[in-house]
Amino acid sequence: MAKLPKLSEHQGVVIEVDGASIGVVNPQGKIKTLSTVCPHAACDVEWNDSEKTWDCPCHGSRFKADGSLLQGPAVRGLDPVKAEIEGDQITLKK
């Protein structure tokens, strides 16, 4: 369990929940949780606040806020992460 930061629309952040790093984004007024592991080479993506994208520093893959692929070399988007949000608390679902 972790405290969910307040996110304005189109804002994202990487947080640690139950020992795992996850991406949390608010692309259209609804919180979405994503894996931060790039499917290309397993590097951790970072939130790019100016572009509103998830960017991989290793080989340049870029992903839209919702995790879908924007630019390779990755060939698919970021994996969704199942999480439960209650108030300002977030817990990973098993």
C-alpha cells in the first residue's frame, strides 16, 4: 500500500507500491496504473512532463500517457498494472 499523489489531468509519476515501481498517470481524468518496465530491453521508463509521455532512457522508446506505443524500438506498449485505489491509497491487486 502507498499514498497516491494528487495528479492533475495529463500528469504522471513513478511511485513504489508494495515493493514494485509503477507508473501512475491521469490521462483523461481517470487514474491509470502501468508497468515502468520497457518491453524492449527491460529498462525503467520515466515520465516526461513536458511531452506528457513515458520515455525509455536506454534506447529511446516512447509511450503515450496511457502506455500505448508512440515510438520504437519497442514493438508494443507498456503493460497495465492491476491496482486498487481507495481514497488516497493505492494497493496492487494480486
